[in-house]
Amino acid sequence: MNRLSGLVVLGAALLCGGCKDESAKATSHSKPLPTYTLKHTPDFCGENAYVHCAELCKLGPRPSGSEAYEKQLQYITRHLEQHGWAVRRHSFTSPHGVKMTNLHAMFVKEEAPSSELLLTCHIDTKINVSDDFVGADDGASGAAVLMELARLLSGTEHAHRIELVFFDGEEAVAERMTETDGLYGSKYDVERRGDNLPRYMINLDMVGARNKTIQVPLFDSSPELVDAYLETIKELKLNENKWTITDQEYWDDDRYFREAGVATINLICDFVGSIWWHTPRDNMSRICPKSLQESGMVTQALIQRILNKQ
Ligand SMILES: [Zn+2]
């Protein structure tokens, strides 16, 4: 993901909502991190999402084409199939010769041309950062939320209208994203679909850090979905200073879908200027179950608001 110009946050001071769980106390890998086991709960469980995030991070750096990326695909696939999703891979070779693979999950056995709503994230981690860079927030957190949502959506009427997509190649090879470097997986996917595009797309990127501030890019998102997002935040009585909109422009995996006419929204945290982004500090000590839980609840409520209108 790339940020293009100056920053304006519509909202008041950035207050700490606070994660009151044990992970909030951990500030580095040198301190013990909490461990949880997967539970069958009726609602979105932040601890379940935390487990998935931690399992992905245990694989180490997961750049496109790596062995760890393949193991990550296998972990996500196992979970999705356990919950009844039909999983498919779409692979391609990037312009710089790397095999990339997007993972798709639908709740129908026959692959439909395109679903009504895409729920997306990216699962590649930035290449050449360091051997201990695990991309806990920038990569794993979005996938963790989608995996827990996959459990809850399983067998529901909405599941038949949703496609989960885990994109490869979001990250640029060079330090910063350019018009020709980055968003490889989502760009490939738009082209692959041709005219069979979804109506809606919700993209999640960096949604698991404690005390995060989500900034939905106002002008890069569909007005209909921004309205639905703002109504959702009110409905869930979340802190409106932590769930904001911004006039900042972003390049992210929603970009080429939006340009092709899909109504998109990107849930992404304020990260620019941070000391952790694309560094080894983006590890599990930054992640908290409550933060993942809020992101999951917002996404779930947003899905219901969008699909119940139709
Ligand atoms: Zn990144």
C-alpha cells in the first residue's frame, strides 16, 4: 500500500481506545505474548483471529514466490475448506518473473464468473526487509480477520454472495510503490475477470494493531459504502476518533477494481510516519485480539448492511 500526499484526518484528536488484553503489555518479541486456542463462538472472536495471525507469522517472511508463502496458502486453505468453502488458486508470473498466486474462496461448488461482494486482503509480505520481518499487521492481520469471518459466514445465505480473495503481490519490489511496481495480484485479478466484475469490494489492510486508527480514504471509496461504513460505526457505538475517514489518497488492492467501476471501500490504518511499518517491529506484539475483533465486527456489519439492501 502506498500513500500519495499530505494527511488530513477528519475527526478529533487520536485517542487511545486501548486494548485491555495481555497483548497490550507486550512491546517486543522479548516479552511473552499471549496464546489462545480456536473456539466455536457465535460471534466474531478476536482471539481466533489472533491465533491465525500468529500462525501465519510463525512462517516468517512470506514474500511472493517463497516457500513460506506456499505454506501460508496451505494453512489458509485448510481452514477455509474445514468451513465448507471451495478454494481455488489463480497463479500468474509477474513482470519481474516471480510466480504469484491469489487464493479465492467461494461457497458454491461451481465457480461463478464473479460474486456480488469481494472481501479481500493481501498475504504477501514486503520483500528484502529482514529475516525477522513477519508482517503481522501488514499482511497477516487482514487474512486473520477474513479467516475468522469465513467461519462465521459458513453456510449462511450471504456466503453464497461473497467471494474471499487473498491477493499476492500487493507489495512493491522496490522500496515504494509506483505505477508499475506493486498491486500485481489485484491488477491481474481485475483483468482475469473481464466484464464479470463484482458489484462491491471491501478490502482490509493493516487492521489488527492495538490502538489503531482506521482511515477510510474518502475519495478512493464509493460514497454508498462510505455512508454504510459511517452508519456501521455509529450502530456499533465504536470510537469515531478511531474509525475515521480521510481525504488522503491511497494505492491499495481496491485501486484497479474501483477504476473498473466496482464500488469499493478500503479499511486501512493510519501508518505513515510510524516506526514499525515495513520493519521487524511489525510483529505479533503489535497485534491485539480486541483490535482484530473490532475490525471483524465492523466488516461483518458492513457486509450485512450492504447485502441486506439488495
Ligand atoms: Zn506493505
